[in-house]
Amino acid sequence: MELKKKLPIGIEFFKSFKRDDFYYVDKTRFIRDLVNSRGSVNLFTRPRRFGKSLNMDMLKSFFEIGTEPSLFDGLEISKDKAICEQYMGKYPVLSISLKDVEGTDFQMAYDMLGIVISEEAGRLGLLLESDKLTVSDKNNLNRLIEGDFEKPVHLHNSLRLLTRLLFKHYETPVIVLLDEYDVPLDKAYHKGYYQEMVSLIRSLFSQALKTNENLYFAVITGCLRIAKESIFTGLNNFKVRTISDIRFAEYFGFTSDEVKELLCYYDMENKFDIFKEWYDGYRFGGMDIYCPWDVINQCDKFLESEDAQMEAHWENSSSNAIIQDLLTTATETTKSQIEALISGEVVEKVLIPELTYTDLSSEDEEVRQTYLWSVLFATGYLTDADKPVNGVHRLVIPNREVSGIYEKRIRSWFKMKIVSDTSRWKKFCEAVKHGEAAEAERLFNEFMAESISIRDTYVRKEMKENFYHGMLLGLLRAEGSWSVRSNAESGGGYTDIMLEVPSAKTGCLIEVKYAENGQYDQACAKAMAQIENGGYAEILRQDGMLTIHKYGIACYKKNCKIQYSLESA
């Protein structure tokens, strides 16, 4: 049996792929396209977990003096002999990641940035042995290595100083790589020291990238293009490559062919359709792109078990704080448009390519909502349905995973609304507990009339059922003394919702169906048949429940109908 390569979960260092035998999706043609069309400063904006950091380390591994040429043997870039001869291992490289620069206050974040700079200076410590650097040069480098940034000027000037020392030693201009540049700004915005961090990043970048004769070129990555704070003002030959640009589209994330090849390698060809449904749908420069973090992690799940459940890996991989903040303050109009998006519809918006965090909290409602849609687009929570026309983007939710994120937010809105109405919510729970189906139906219809619903569009029926299932689950779980289980194994299958009220020896089985075109009776009958044929009541009997209420609930748009039966000892 062939021993398969390991899946590269969380691998960010390019050399690890060959050294430790990880599967690699070849993105090395990025190097060729970069050197053929670069500016002095090149900004690439992509959502998180789309391979930005790995690509940056690939660039470092390719260009840096002293690199291992064998790392690129057999890869696409190795076929371009001219570029390899001219660029591979020929340049000093300064490489900084700002992904860990954060803190509860500005001083802590300042110190974290100092640690990052200090570590890179230490990596370049061989310069201390250079006979081309003066005693003063070496003293300045030692100060960076030791993390002596008590005087702000030393931190502000640190990148420029390192490029000068590298150039002086190698007599070759320096390539600067700055990864996740906007993370410190995002953290600062949420912690309340945004303006101080803007000033620091602006000064750091300006000195390193603006009219720096020691610089060959720079590559910067991030999720958002932050421009209005003048972070990039005055940079010569500054090129921005966003998710809307055609060039470089295929180098961040996986293409459909790359996913097929990976699944084939791991004998999972039959899983392609479900991978497409869950993780495809991003359109970068008109090209369909999959989230690589999702694909790799779900492959790993299937290697553990062929029957593994599909999971939302991207959603759970890092903070969604900015999205949560934005959606929390959404207007009723915005909520209605999100309803349309979940239903598979298109929302047309003019987006702002250059964002600023301060505008996200603008007192101007129109400005704030425009930035909301722009951030949702830039960070991967929405994507283009097709090519924008006259600046108007036709936005859609990319895939099933991201749709689930919006559904959770809608259920959160719903829960906040219904829990605040304590008496009505308690009446609903009591009606379910006592088998009062007509009252439960009346109250659930009232709740749904005040909530956002899934419209009757082309979204798969299972997804619509999951949405109503989630709303109902939120209502019942608000009653903290009950045992409420979702998709619980029972009898010959899984019931949507199973709840037990131990003090009353009462259990409930609830099956939710979507009543297409308002066919409530048929959907209710199907739900009840599933409860009976699946033997779902068996576990409740085993748990000692003497009274078992069975509910078949059919939902359509903002209405429901409930069919009921009772089983008692």
C-alpha cells in the first residue's frame, strides 16, 4: 500500500513540505508572475486562511541569499530557468509577520511589535560579523536584537535600519515581506487604541518603503486595504491586488482542478460535490476558488472516518469579532437583505475598495452600512456572483459554511427578541411540554412573523429545514432546566430535536420539514411518519419518560403548521 504524504494542516513554512513530506499544492508560478509585473510595493488582500503566509514564506525561501535550491526541484518555477538563474538565492530578505501584534492596550501591542522586530533582527545576526558594517552600525543592530525600543524613534526606524544594514553588507537591494499588516489595526480598533496604532504603522511603513534606496521591492499581505489613514500615502509604484483582480487570482486558495487532484490523491474523488457545496464559491478575479483551510482539514476528517460529518473549519479558525460587531448593529433593511442572501438571492451594492476602521462606527448610517457590505466582501463573507458592472457588485454568500455563519447571527437576533418577551416564550415551552399543539403552533407563528425567514428560492430544502430547526432549538434551549438534544441518535436514525423534562417524566420528539409551496399537510405527515418509522421514541422510553409528545412541524416562509400525537405508558 502506497504511503501517502501528510496533509499540511497549519504548515506555514515552505521548507517543511519537502523536508517532512507534506502534500503541496504548487503555487510557485506566483513567483514568476510577481517578478514580471511587480511594483516597488505590492499589496495582496485576501480573506484569512487562504494561504497568504505560506506564499510569503515561499517568496522568502526562493529569493533569500543562502536558500536551498532543491526546495523547488520538480515545482513549476523550476521550469523557468531564466527566472531561477536571475532571482533564486540572489537577494537579502527582510521578513516580518504582524499577526501576533496585539494587546489589551497600546503599550502591550507596542511591546509585541518590538518583539517581532527583535526576532527578525536576531535572525540577521550574522551581520554583526560583517567587515562592511561600522561599530555604530553593529551597535544599532544590537539594540534591535536586544529589543531596546524605549525611544519610539528606534522602533519607527527599525525596518529602514535593517534594510540599510543588509544592503551595506550584501551590496544588493533588499526584498521586504510584510505579512498580515492589518491585524494590529483590527486588534487596536476593538481594544480602543486605534489612532496610536495607525500612527505607528504609518511611520514604520513610510520609513521602510518610501524613497528607500536600499529597497528592491516589497510584498505586503492583509485582509483589508486600509488607505484613508495614509498608511501607504506617497509610495512610488504602489500596486494593489485585491480579490477582484484577475492577475494572481489562482495563487491564493485552491482552484477546482487542484481540489480534484488532492481528493483523487487521497482516494476521495466521490466527495468532490460535497466539498464544492461547502467550501467553493469564492470568486477571485472571476475564478472559482475554494478555501484551502477547509479542504485540507475536512480531508483529514475523512481520513479518520469515511462517515465524518462536514464541518465549518474556516469559521472556527480565528476571530470573527469585526463581523460580529458589524452584524450586531445591522439595520432592519440590512437584516432583510441578509435574509435574501441566505435564501440564495443576489444583493447589489456599490463597494468601497479602500476601507478605514473609523468609518465602521460612523454616525452616518449610510456610510456605516456601505462599509459593512465592503468589509463582508473583502473578508470572504460575501463574494461576486459575476463580474461587477459599472462598480456595482452582485453579492452572494459563497457556500454552505458561510451561510451557516449568517444563520447563526439571525438566530441570535431571533433569540434576543424572543427571550426578551419572557411571558410568551414561557407559554410556548409550556405548550410543548403539555402537548398543546394548537397553542404551540399559534405562538411559533407569532415568533416567526417577527423574525427573518428563509424564502422559497433555490436553496436546498435541507438547508431551509436546518434554518427553522435552529430557530426552534433556540426557543427550547432557553428553558435551562430541560435536556434538549439536536440530531440525537434514537432508534433507527436521528431525530431533529429530542427533549426531556425529567421532573415530569415527559419527553418530546420534534421533526422539522420544509413545506415547499405551502404544502403543510404533506410535510407534517412526512415528519410524523419519520418519527414513527425511525423508532425515535425508544430512547425516551429507556430513559424512563412516561409521556411522549410527538410533533411534526412544517415551515414555509414565515408560517408553520404542527401535527401532533401522544404516547403514554
